[in-house]
Amino acid sequence: MSGVKVSDSMPVPETMKAWVIGDPDELIQVEKPVPMPSRAEILVRIDAVAICATDLEIIHYGTPALIEGGPPFNKNFTPGHEYMGTVAALGEGVDEFEIGDRVTVEIHAGCGQCKRCRQGMYTSCHNYGLNYGDVNKGHRANGFTTDGGFTEYAVNHINTVIKVPDTMSDEEATLVVTAGTSMYGLTELGGLVAGESVVVTGPGPIGLLAVAVAKSLGASPVILTGTRDSRLKIGLALGADHVINVKDTNVVDAVKELAGELGVDYVVECAGSEVAINDAIHMTNRGGKICLAAFPHDPAKIDLPHVVKNNMYLYGIRGEGRSATHRAMAFMADKQFDASLIHTHTFALDDLPEALRYARERVDDAIKVVVKARDAQQKLKAV
Ligand SMILES: [Zn+2]
Ligand SMILES: [Zn+2]
């Protein structure tokens, strides 16, 4: 392709192995042509990809993936969005990276021309999924609206690529986008400043890294709530000042005991249940903010009068806008916290269905399961 720079040091094959979604819950391994980068894009040779709960959603329900205006089934679509790798080819006009650079990625390259993209809120792009046929706005969200990472190569816009320091493992580098999502919720969307109090509800990957990011940002105290002691223990290692097992206690009272009876400045709500959302409302202080980071499947009944009377802010978060992922990498590169504590298992790319089962059923207490296209020997890492 014209203008694409490749190197003899990293030959790019014509075709690659890729997993694609067939019917719901069906993954098929196929051979696909290796894609080539256009202007301001690079080709990434994928070295590792983490499985996200949203991948499981997409493979089962289809949404929030959107391929050619509809569900992603039987469209030769490759899911997977939390990957890292090595730069293998440069598109026209790219001098920000060199072939051979280790990089990790964020998901969304918005269209670049809508109101939200122009504000840096490209994960809220008004042209989401409009990247085909006559309506092509050039939007990319790899693993959602364009091919993702459960394969050997992927194309990324350079705005979505972040260099990985030599001191960081492949597995840890896949977690940057998760940390970036938590960062976006707390800083750009939330406006957190040092010394404010934060509760994180739900110790999944986003919740656990929200604890780590909140602590690094100087929040105090940082409190994590959940039902599994093993997860809460990881939260402590990532910087939580206190953890509360909600099974044993009235969580609203317990938070107020720790943070003062007015409640906390921020809640990052990662549990998604109606009870958890109402608890979040009742543990937030007047004028406080609640970041809704989990998506319940059903509409929830919430204590709206309490929200209104107390001047609270509730906001949903979609992904990792305003380059928050790049800033999360700064924390991780600086070893402010050890994100690799949430990485529990590694599988070969060929074993993706088994890796997805580990993530879905939380086999062996799995949190983040990573799949590697290279170094294909299977590793199981104990927490
Ligand atoms: Zn994800
Ligand atoms: Zn846009």
C-alpha cells in the first residue's frame, strides 16, 4: 500500500489467525488478511490481550458492539479491545512511533469531527459505529465497531497508542486502558482534587484500579466495598485505606463511620445493582458526585428525591476519554501502584474459548485473564 513503511526487521505476513464471532456465544478461528494502516495509523503486532467483561457481553448479547449498523454476529468481526504489542508498520504521516516500539492501546478513536470528539470526549462520539458505506465518518473503536485484538495484528490510530516502558510486562501493559477508564471517571468527568474522599463499590477490574488511581491522585480516605474478601484484600494492596464487606454490615453506616457522618465526596459505582446504586446515593455527601461505571441490564428505581434535595451529581461513564489512558500510564510507569495484582491467568491465543470461560465463570478466582498470541506456552499464575 502506498505510503506504508515496513521494516525487514519485522516482516509482516499476508495473513493472520483471527477469532471471529459467529452466532451468539460462538467463536470461530479463521485466517484473515493482515490489515494495513492508513494515514495517521499504525499496524500493531499483538503480543498480549486482556479479556474484559464487555467482551463477554459482546460475544453473548452483541451490544455494545455495532458492526455495519447492527449486531456483530456472523460478520467476520474480531472482538477484544485491551491489547498491547509491537509497532510493525507505519501509515502515511506517522513519525511519532518507530517500528519495533512496544505499545499499548486505548479503544476509541472517535470520528474527530463531531461536537464531543472536538471536546476530547471521543468515547461519546456522536458518530459511533458510522465507519462503513456512504455514512463513513471514520469512527474506530477496536473490538466494538472495528476489528479488535483476539488476533495477531490490528490497526490503530496514533492517538490511541501509548509507548510501554521496558520495565513493564506485556500483561501489565494490557491493563492501562482499565486504569485509564477509572482515571477519566475521577478526574475529567469528576474533577477530583487531592484530599477528597472516595468510595469504590464493587472490586472488579475497574473498581480495583479506581482504588489505585484514586489513591495515587491523593484522595483520602479511599474505601472499597464488596462481597469477596479475596478481592478486598487486593484492594488493600492497591491502596485502599479501608475495605468493607457488605455482607456483614450496613454499608452506608460503615462508610459514614469511617469518613464522617456527612458521607463521602465521590462514589465510583462499579456494582451495578439497584441496591448498590441506592447505597451509593445514601453514602454521598451533599453536593457530592457519583460515577456510574457499571451498566445494569434493567432500569433501576433510585431515590431521586434524595439526589435532588442534596444537590448531587450522577454521571455515567463510557470508556476512557480525554487521553486519560495516557495519564494512567504515567502512574503505572512510575510504579505508583502494581496493576499486575489483578492479572491472574494467561492463556495462548489458540485457547481463547477456555480463557473466556475462566473470565466468565471466574474459575480459580480469575480477575484479569490475558491471552498471548506469542510465547504460546500456557501459564497459570496464582494470585
Ligand atoms: Zn474493557
Ligand atoms: Zn466524533
